[in-house]
Amino acid sequence: MASIPEIFASMAYGPAPESAKPAEEWLDRHGRRAAALREIEKISAHHGWIPAHAEARLRAAVESRPD
């Protein structure tokens, strides 16, 4: 019987056979960006950000995504 390292060594790796695009589109249709912004606000309201400028940087990154 082959060992686990031997099994992994014999496996062919490559790109996943499916595309992430359908999942990404579904998330976009269901408000992924809005949900991320709500979570950023929750952290701000309940715990604050360390360092304080992290909120602005993350918010800008989420808001400016081209997708």
C-alpha cells in the first residue's frame, strides 16, 4: 500500500476544473460589497480599529474594487 506522501507525489496538480466566476457573480448579485461595508462599520462601532487608519484603508479598498 502506498504511503500518503507517495500518493501526493503521484498526483497531477493543475488548475481547478471549474471557474470561480459564477460564484463571484452570485456574491455580487447578493450584496457582497454592501455586506463587507456593514461589517467594517460594525467593527468600528463595537471595537474600533488598530491602527485607527486601518478602517479608512479597508473601506477605500472595498469601495474602489472594479468588480
